[in-house]
Amino acid sequence: MSWSRIRDHSALKWLYPGMHIKRWLVLLLFGVVLMGLGIAYILREAYLQAPLPGIFYYLTLQFIPRWMRGLLFITASLGTVGLAVYKLNQSLLYAFVRPDWRDQNLAEAIYAKRFLSRGPRIVAIGGGTGLSTLLRGLKNYTSNLTAIVTVADDGGSTGRLRQEFGVVAPGDLRQCIAALAEAEPLMSKLFQYRFTNGTGLEGHSFGNLFIVAMSEVTGNFEAAIHEASRVLNVRGTILPSTLEDVTLSARTHEDEVVHGEHNITERGAAIREVYLNPPDAEAHPDAVRAILEADMVIIGPGSLYTSVLPNLLVEGIRKAVQQTSALRVFVCNVATQHGETDGFGVAEHVEALERHAGQGIVQVVLANNNIAAELPEAWHAEAVRVSMEKLQAHPGIRVIEADVVAEENRYRHDPHKLAATIMRLYDQRDTLNIESRRALSREEPVVLVR
């Protein structure tokens, strides 16, 4: 077994700093040693004073040197104590530990719980499948996650519930809850389950109905999200960018105005700009606070015009992103989206972002560089590529290229690859932050980092 495998073995996690285990193990061993000394004194006195049969010569191992007897008893003691502590913990925690954790190593569970709570404060802004993919990877590194989600969705089940109940769009919030739930595989299937028949139920997602029902029980939508997250043991915080009833509108290059996120995607015309109605929607105060207190703010991935930008069109969110001292990273999509970003490269994504939210809104752009395979023609999509020549129109940006695409679906990011790359950026955040601010003030050209 290699040294790295020994170092990462789950048994050694008991000895990691911050586990709050070593101090109690030492105290336990100290108590056992004291008891052993007491018993040794009594046995020694009995051995010297009382006449004992000859068999005790062998029972007390007198034919073995004293130092070997000492090592033998210490080894047996440590093994016995270790087994007893392990089995005692299993018995005591049986009624309290979640069923799916009972086969998991206890050290792994405690390690994850304690260390994730000390992870970096990361805010992710977006919506749809892209944001949930990002969260699914990041939750393995920190529980200090805040997802700020667009509420402009008005299609399908979400649109019907908005019209009938007057609630904030639950669709994208549902996907984030499913991604961050600790029982994620089961919760994801349950929350994403869509009824295929039934009067009034057909087309509805169970997660959407759950959130709306919770809002009726608790009295307001904000409390519904909070309670749903608590019930499902969500790792992090999920917030709508605004609690107001907003509609997304788009103006095409032909000066056609299209209202509604669903209609914008279906129309498929080249978009010049998007905007919210009403334009002065108030940002969620907790979302603003999270951005200002974050260590890193991540924008995207997701549908550029219908998932990412609607959040930044909320003035309070946009100003908070501009003012935060956190490193601001834009995760560019790995593929174009038919009817929304046809023919876009990384430069076109950045141009649309800065046109709507202002120059310097992001300091780092994370782009995929694993584009060897062509996408199926049926997808009506192509890989998003980096053009350094076009990016020079956006000074101060650091472009980071990395392999973040999912091999089984090259239209999507791989959650684990993406999260690992973002955590590497987090480790370099101070350097990247200083370099980007200095370059932007001097209008220095874009730098590509591989």
C-alpha cells in the first residue's frame, strides 16, 4: 500500500485536526491506564502474600521477559479499547444516524460534517440544470454555499403554478434543493418526478407541488423554501434573486419584443438584450448580504439569457456583485444553446454579460478546453471555443482553460471536474483578485492561463 493511500485511509481521519476526537481518546486511555495500575497493585500484593498453585506461573506469563509481557498487554489493551469504542458508537448512534449512513464509516461522516462547515463561503448565481450541476459538485467541498436562483421561469409546470397560485417560480429552486439534499440520489428522482397523467396533475413536477404546498402551510414562499431545505437536510442556502413577480422580456436584433422566458427560448431569434418587468424589482436582502460576505462569487453555468442574466438584471444583485471583494468567476457553458446562443464562443458570452451587467463584472472566465469530439447534429449545438483575439475587447479578464466537460454528455459540465477546478481557483483567489483589479484599472489585455 502506497504512503498516499495510507495517509488518506478513513481510520486516520480520527486523528485529523479539528475532529474533536483525539482529546477524548487520550482521556479514555488515561482512565484505562489508571484502572490498569490499580488492578496491577492489587494483583501484585495478592501474588506476593497469598500462596498460589504452580499453574499461575504460566497464567501470568512469567516464562516471557517483563518487557515483552508489557508490550503484549499494551497491544491487547489498545485493540480491545478500539473495538469497544467502535461497537459502542454503533450501538449508541443507531437510533440517530440516518439509515443510509449506517454502512458508512463513522469517521468519514464526522469528518465531512465538521470540515464542510469550515469550507469557503461560495455564492453561485444562475438557474436551471447548470446551477444544480455546479452545486452538486461543490457540496462535497463546503456547506457554506448560497445559491441565488432566477425566478423568471414561466413555462410548463412552473408557469401554471405561477398563474394559479401567484407564487414565485419554483422550478429552478426545486432543482437546487434536489442537488443540495444530503439524500441527493433519491431526492433528485422524487423532486424531478413529473406526472404523466391525472386530471390537473399531468405535466406537473412533484417538487414544484411540494414547494407550493409548503408555501400554503407556512404562509409565504420564502419560509417555504427555508422549511423545505430543512426537511430535506439541504447542505447550503437557496435564495431567489427577488421575491417579486417578474417577467423576462427580450428584444431581438430585428427589434421584435418577446415577453416570457418560455417564449424567448421557443422564438429562437438572435437576442440583442433582455430586461425585467418590473425593471426595479427589489433584490432579496439575504442574497445581497451573502454576495458581499462571500469568498468567491460564481456566475453560471446555465442558459445565458434566461437563467444567468435575469439574476444580474435585479439591480441590488448586480451592485452587490460589482462591490464585493470576493473573486468573481464566470463559468462559461461548454456548448451553445439552440435558439439562444447559436454560434457563440467564450467572447460572445462575456460580451453579453458585460453589456447587461457592466464591464468588470467578472474577473476570471473558466472555459472548457476538452473539445476534441463533435457534438451530435441532432443537438443543434457546438462546443464553445476560446478566441483570444475577440476577448481583447474585454480587458482585465483572466481566462482559465480546463477540462470540465462531462464525458457521457458533452453538452453538460461534469460536476466533480468543475468543482475541483473551482476549488483550485479558490486557492489562488488572492493572486487572481489582485492581478485582475490591477489589469482592469490599466485596461491590460486578457491573459490566458492553462
